[in-house]
Amino acid sequence: MKDSAPQTVYLADYAAPGWLVDSVHLTFRLDPEATRVVSRIAFRPNPEGTQDRFYLDGENLKLIGATIDGQPVTPEITATGLTCPVPDGPFVWEADVEIAPAANTALDGLYMSGGMYCTQCEAEGFRKITYYPDRPDVMGVFSVRIEGDMPVLLSNGNPVASGDGWAEWHDPWPKPAYLFALVAGDLVAHSDLFTTTEGRDVALNIWVRPGDLDKCAFGMTALKASMVWDEQVYGRAYDLDLFNIVAVDDFNMGAMENKGLNIFNSSCVLAKSDTSTDADFERIEAIIAHEYFHNWTGNRITCRDWFQLCLKEGLTVFRDQTFTGDLRGHAVKRIDDALTLRARQFREDAGPLAHPVRPASFVEINNFYTATVYEKGAELVGMLKRLVGDDGYRAALTLYFDRHDGQAATIEDWLQCFTDATGRDLTQFALWYAQAGTPQITVTDDFVDGTYHLTLAQMTPPTPGQPDKQPLHIPVAVGLLAPDGSEVVPTRMLELTQAQQTYTFAGLAARPIPSVLRDFSAPVILNHTQSAADRGVLLAHDSDPFNRWEAGRILARDVLLAAVRDGKAPDPAYLDGLRATLTDDQLHPAFRARILALPSEQDVADALVRAGETPDPDRIHSARRQVRQAIATALDAQMDAVFATMQVPGPYDPRAEDAGRRTLGNTVLSYLTLLDAGHRAAAQYEGADNMTQQIAALGCLLDIGAGQQELAAFRAQWQGDRLVMDKWFGLQIARSDPAETVTRAESLTRDPAFDWKNPNRFRSVFGALAGHMAGFHRQDGAGYDLLADWLIKLDPLNPQTTARMVTAFDAMARYDATRQELMRAALTRIARTPNLSRDTTEMVARILG
Ligand code: ARG
Ligand code: ZN
């Protein structure tokens, strides 16, 4: 066996598979140390194939024996696969391999979690189960037999037969190997039934460990809501008689859309009011919808190759965002999505890890399950919809489903459907998929004799490997307000295609106040100098809720920047605007809470970097605290009144109405705590009958350096609940004083409950550390060292989670020379670790540049 050096894969090198698969029969004889997998695969030559050598992927497999058409063969085996001579024409390949699920700490392929067997095969995990052409453009019909000493034995599709210690499954829908799944364990189901519009009765199950059965009802409600929504909004019904969801404690990602057998990180499906927050409920609802929606956008139509990942992920995120908006309100959802995009994707785009929505090359595909592929990918779908309109979008999607059902498609196929359905030329739009970086649009205007000219100039900064950028096709939604705040020109979708374009609005009585990029119509950064007075008018009157919020956001950002730069107290006019919003009962509480929440320390750092300054994390931290203190002092009386009216009586209801009230109540509580020595928060903690109220109160107390007693009580109360204990670990780091963040994290790694091999627990500590800007970037580099130590320790066990967490260092270049030096040293130490995984090697190399 020879180890091959990590290779870069290029989109341009795509070659159609030489052989296609008709059917796959798999037999699993489960054993923790020595599971046997017998495969029988019917291959036939692909007439369009461009590969002439028969090749099967395979990693960490012990081949016991192989035959072709019943004749024993001796393949040539490498560390990544095998090859052997094959007949012309169709043939049957059989192989018997041995694998060791209990030793699989990477959680990729077949592995064990808390005594149960489960799988994760996307992107390239199936090759760790048996030899196979592990690529999404090879689709086969799978039959599976599982033999094992477990009460529940599950695989994809429909059950065929079962007996004591065995079960057989058949999935009639051809699928790529990455959608294969197997689960075996001591599980119980929360079950329900759903009848599709086509009249199909579908059995629904959420499988969990016996103790978690009381945490399934909400997920089931969300699943049924998703099924109804996809029928009503996209005309897509479910296509099997059974839909299974399984909760797993050890999982690298959120969840996985395996055909008919979705596997979830338990944190993304289990919910109950006393252990889950409103935010958890909303996230769980969205992820259940996301995985369910993949059944059409991902499974029925899959990706030709992994460069096309955004084809399924961007579209499916767009679909789950719309679903959440329909259920919980579009304005607040759009604000939350824009916040996430800016915090994760814009930051990725601004650093060494910037890559196009459809990357052109990769070393390890798992490193490209990114905010750019997912969230920016979703924005591209949203822009397409804006450009072709609602009817055009519907026609394009109908064509896409008709034309590509059962296929492995590309972005070109996807765009062609829009062109064919609507006649729009999307040649320039296609650049969005290939060009990395966040476009910046500079807005200037003038007003002469009743005519208003609005000029938009676009520029995309260079990104690694892409020094020169071309102008993009950008939908910019614009409306105009009169000085009194009334709308004089309703929303118009301007299409910016040139480097610079001017748009004319005639017949205006007075110089208007422009409201640009309404509803965040494109994932761009706006450079728009507007007076605080104009922003005040937009905050008070804009008919577009997103831009109303955005105006307040920019005012808040400017207040924070003035505090960081000159120690300035907030402008009284800003405080008046905030007070007016806080007390405006016409506004939804959730929306008011979004306006009241200040930009994060990271957001302030982003703004400074964009202005060419070097952010000082300690200074940003204390300036932001000062501003919060000033807001609390100025709005004390109103906040006190709002806090009282936002108390939600009666039994807990996770839906948007009550959740919005709790969000606003807890937002004002975080301010009030700065003035009342924690009295209200302590009382709320004491009386809380749900996790939202309990943990919000605890967070407020920790914020002011109190809450140690509550923290201990919280632990005593919840030590039996893994998911709640993840919160316990994370919260005390996230809410620590920057001088103590690293020591807090370090001492928590010595806590007996710190199970570092569990990705959720590892992330609860180190995600919180990396997310605490001032704490992580402590000047002596102790934060960097602690994280590096643990990444080096985790990498040999779990490369995927390690590589993902290395991104904590990706903003290196924006800091001062001392910090840069220290970060570089930490990264270099990781890079020099012997036998570092391919995943982590690629990430460190990209960050170091
Ligand atoms: N397709 C999954 C989703 O719903 C994510 C799987 C990611 N897995 C991985 N190994 N990168 O988004
Ligand atoms: Zn997905």
C-alpha cells in the first residue's frame, strides 16, 4: 500500500464515469470491531463515459475477497481505492470487506455513537463502507440486508422483511452513494401519519434513545408542516411510504438528508420547552424542513459532482428560509438571514478562505460546506427570483423538476431552466457562481429641478486567486421617500449590470430620501453616505421593514464607531430614535428587539477594517459596554415598562408570537441588568419555567460578573442532559470578562463532563472561545495557544471538526502585528504536526496563504 499525497481536484477536469450502476445489494453483519459488508453491484459501461480504467473508491477497508461474475479476482489496491481488469459489457462485482465502526472516530462512514450504529456518507464517506464509484453522478437502486443484535435496524426506502436480528430494505429511487444510510440501535420512535396530496399514506417516525421520547413532538409538527409547505408552495409531494428521522449524539454537522432516513445531530431535532430555547425551536424547525426539502432538491435531482454542491444546498437553504418566513414572518427572518450572511459569509469572503459559490478546485470537499456555498448560494437563488419575478421563478422551477428529475445536474442546467422558462439572458448573472468576494456598491445622487439621479457604482475587491473582477448583474430594489417620510416612489427593481449606472426619477416635488437595497435584494455591501437625519426618517417611516431596521443599524454602528475611536457617548438624537422604536406598539416585538440589539463586536471590527483601521478587540469590547450602559440609562423607564408588558403568561408556546415577546423582554432585560445589580434577572432565573427565560436570565447575570450561584444550580439541575450541558459550557465562556475567557475555557476542559470527542461538546467550549472576540484575541496569545493545542489533539481523531474550527484564525490579517505574529505561530505549530489530516492541512495552508 502506498500513501498518495493530497491531490487537488479541478472542476475543469470533470470526466463522465466509465461505468454506471444498475443495482446494489449490500449485506451488513454488524460488529463494533469487525463489521462485514458484502456488496453485489451490477455495473454496465457508460456509453458517454470518458474513463477507460475501472476504478472503485475505498478507504480503510480490509478486502476479504472479490469476484467478477462469480470468478475470484485480485484487484490492485491503493490507500484510496482499487482497480482491476473487467469484461467488456455488463458484469456483476462482488466484494466482502471488513470495517471497524467502533474505531471510526472521524464520524464519517459507518461509526458508533452511544452504542448505536449510524452512517454519514456525504460527501465521500461511502468509500469507507465498501468499494464503490463514490461520486454523485453514479446512481443505483439499493437493497440492504442488516444482520445485527439490535432491536431497531434501519436503512433507506421501504422495509421489505425482517426477523429476529435482521431486516431487509429496498429503496426504489436510484441514488448516489452519499445518500445511503444505515442505523442500528436500541431506539424508540415517536410516530405519526401523513397523507400526501397524491393520496399516499406515509408513516413518519422520529427515532431516539428511550429517554428522549418526550423531546420529539415539536420535530414531528415541523416535519408535517414542511411536507404540507412543499406540496403547496413547490408542488412537491413525498415519494415513499415511510419517512424516518434518527437523532444521534455524535455528529459532525447539523443533519443529513439520506433518502427516507434523515440522520440528525440530536441538537438539531430534540426539543422540549424546559430544555430548549426559542432560538433552538426555530433552528430545529428550519433544519427539519431543510433536510425534508432535500428530498426533491438534492435527492430526486442531485449534483453531477461536488463542485455543484450549491445546486442543492443554495436552493434548499433558500427554500427553508422562505418556509421559516412563511411561518414566522418575513421581515424578521430577512433581518436574521442578513445578519448571519454578514457575520459568516461576508467575513469568509473578506479573508484568505474566500471562494466562489461554485469553487473551481478543492483538496478536501468537506472543507467547502461553507457559508459561501450555503448562504450566499441561497442569496443567488433569491436574486434570480427577484430578476424573473414570482411567476417566472415558479415556471423555471417547474421546468427544472420536469427536466432533471432523476438526474445529477449542474449549475448550467439550473440556469438554463430559468432562461428557457422566462427568456432572460443570464450569461452575466452566471458570474455570481464563479466570482468570489462581496461586491461593494457606492451610492451617489443629485437633485435638480424636480429630477432625481441615483448613481450606483459596483466594485468587487480581489480575492485569493482572483485579482481582477468583472461587473455583476445585481438586482437593487430602490424606493424613494419624501422628507416627511411618505413614500413618493414605491419599490423599483433596478438592474445594475455595468460598473456604474445612473437611474433617473422625474417629477418630484422635493429632494427625496432614497431607500436603497430594500429587503436586502442582493448580497452586497452598500457604501452610502446619508445624514443621520435622513437615516432617522428611514428608521421611523420606511415602508420596507428591512431598510427600516438597516437605518437603525447604521446609526447604531456609527455610535459604536464614535465610541471606539473617540470615546464619544451616544448622540441624543440616536437615543430618541431608539426610544421611539422601543415604545412603538405598532411594531412587532421581535422586530423591536432586532432594532434594540446593537451590532456585535465583530460587526464593529468589520466596519473598522473596511475603513482601513486596525481593530483593537479590548477597546471595542469596552466601548460597546459603555454604549450599552448609556442606552440603558437613557431608556431605563421605558425599558422597565416594556419588560413588564412582554411577560408571557400561560403555558409555553414556541411559535413566533410568544417567542417575539420573550425576545424583546430578554433584550431589555440585558440592558436593565446593567442598572439593577441583576435583581430582575435573578428573579426571572428563579421563576423561569422554560429554557429561554432561564438561560437568558443567567446570561444577563454572567454579563455583570454575577450569577456564579445560578451557574452551579444550573449544572446541578441539568447535568443529566447533554444538550443543556452544552449550553452550560458555552454560555459561561461566551459571557465571560475578556480577561478571564481563556482561563475559563481552559478550566472547563478539565471538567469531568468535558467529553472532547463529542463534536457538540468540543464546539460548545471552543466555538464559544473563538466567538468571544476580545477574549480569544487576548494580547499574550493564550487564546490562540489553547485552541491550537486542542485542534492538534482532535485532528487525528476527527479531521472534519478540526478543519472547521481552524477557521477561527481566518481573520488573522486584520489584527495588529503582535497578534498576527502569535496567530501565525499557532497555525505554524498546527501545520507542522506530524501526520496532520488532509482536511486540516488544506485549511491551515489556505489561511497562511
Ligand atoms: N447535506 C447536509 C445538509 O443538509 C450536510 C452534510 C455535510 N456533510 C459533510 N460531511 N460535509 O446540508
Ligand atoms: Zn443541505
